[in-house]
Amino acid sequence: MIFDQLKPQIEKIVNNKSNALQLNDRLLLICELLEANVPHYNWVGFYFKNGNKNELKLGPYVGAPTEHTTIPFGKGICGQVALSNQNFVVPDVSAQDNYIACSITVKAEIVIPIFVNGKNIGQIDIDSNTPNPFTNEDERFLEFVCRKVACMLS
Ligand code: SME
């Protein structure tokens, strides 16, 4: 299973303290690893809470450029996860009322929150051009990724 092969590579990126890689470099490497190896991951990015503001700010990402670099809490799938602290799996984005479209090719989306010291500080956001592609395995794997990212941030 591809996720089992990717986990050690995620750990390598996270634990690699020997070189001058900055936090955003590591986050970008994680995006690149996921987008390149999981066929149904077509846009992979991180959003983080913007200081004290109730909004998310786009961090490193791979995929089509998006104009949604700032998302208010509550808006779109990402903004809802900022408030709910829950995974949000969207099998069909066209069925969502509160959705921010980035590209017409996107059919599905998954957003998993990142917790540092119990606080929701951001999220990984993945768009798929495949309808209904996400399973429990995606959720468990991405929760693993988010725990590793949280370690880097804490
Ligand atoms: N679709 C997201 C916006 C971010 S883009 O997918 C990059 C949302 O509804 O929050």
C-alpha cells in the first residue's frame, strides 16, 4: 500500500535536522511527495491560522495556483474545519453549499486539522480530480502526516 511506503519518507523529511531546510521547505517537500505519489491527490497544500486573526493563510502547496490565499474562519471547507476541529471529507464538491472553488477540474476534497498542544493551528487540504476517491485509509494516513507536521511546529 502506497501510504505505508510514504510514512517513512514523511518521517525522513520531518526528522532531517542536519541541513538548512526551513519549516516551509519541509512542508513543501511533504506536498510534493504526496502529490507525486498518490494519483488521486492533485492539489496538496497547507493553510495555517493567521496570527490572532480568525482567518487561514495559505502556506506551501503544490498544484494549480489559487487566489484563495486568505480564507475567513467558517468560509469554505477549510474555514469550516478551522471551527469544527474535525476531518472534512467531501466526496462531491458540487453538492456543498459552503465551498470555495479553486479549479473546475476539482471533484472532491479532504481537509484534516493539525493540532499543536490541543489547538487547531492549521490543516492539510487536498483536492482531487477524481470523484469520491477518499477512504478511511486516506484519513488515517493524513492524520499521521498532520501529527508529524505538528511535531515540527511545536
Ligand atoms: N476548496 C477550499 C478552498 C481552498 S482550495 O481547495 C485550494 C474550500 O472550500 O475551503
